[in-house]
Amino acid sequence: MVSFTDIEPADASAHAEQFGPFGIVMTEKWAKAQQAQRVIYVDEVGPVSDMWLALFMKAYEDVKTSIGESEDSFRTMAYENKVIAGLVGAEIWPYLLQLYEYMEPGIVAHEREWRVVNKEPIYSLSSSKTEAIAAVSPPQNWAKYLNVLHAPREGVRALVCPSSSREKVLATVPEGFKTVPIIETIG
């Protein structure tokens, strides 16, 4: 999954304080071509969250019935894998797992997030977030070829980096990207 925000590039410095000092500002055309979808923000209490809870509970019962009493690890992956959920015959659960990939608590709605989610789930056996990120950045093995989002020059509006890293970024980016505007953050 890759996450984006639709904040204005001028607000990148404030965004960087929370999410890190480096980023890429992509064009709206590029995001649409990647099928980026707006995140659904759900408040923790209220009639809408009650509706979501009822829907998820009903679908959970459906997937439990589809799996049955099986201890088979392939079948039990259906609880968390939308593809396997469909293969075991769950009717609603695969769709809710897909939807869940685009959901966040309402308290973070100010992030104005959009996502591009992998069509096929990829699992990490990493025990920490740091290990999981290290396993995919830079991409290794099959990850070099599967679920890769390419950022062509025409899709990049700007780069975001700390002012102290500007020269290193310019020395590192491919030749065609050296003329991309750079939004400098503090650092």
C-alpha cells in the first residue's frame, strides 16, 4: 500500500513534521491512473460506526462458516486475506477486507489521505515496523517486479526534502528529475 495526501505542496513542511522529511508530490493525473482512492474516515462512536460494526460482524460469521472447523492454515488465512476469503467461499468478507484497506479512524481525517493498495496481498514476517520497511525499501527479490508504482518524470510535481539534504537529493535522483522543483523542509 502506498499512501498520499491531497494537501497543497505549500503545506508540505507541516506534513513532513509528522510523517518524515522526504516525499514526492505527484500529479492528480498520475494518482488517477494508479487508481488512488480517498481513505474512508470512520468515527469511533455513532450510527455510522454502529452500521460498520454490524456489517463486519455479519461478514465475520459468514467467513467463519466458510472456513468451518478447519485448522488448515491455508483456509484460516481467509480471516485476513481477501483473495483466500473468496476462494473459501465467503460472500461478503473479501469485499470488506478490501474496504478495510481504505479505512482509518475519524480522528485522523485531517491527514486527507489517499491510497493505492496492492491487488494481491503481500505478507511480512517482520516483527517490527522498522524491519518491515527495511524488507521492502529498497525493493528486494520479487518486490522489484510486483506491485511497483513507477513515478515517471511527467507524474512528479515536486520533491520534498530537508534543506540540509537538497544537494544530496539532486546528486542522487536520475538525470530527468534534476529540474523537478524541490520543497525544502526544516532539517
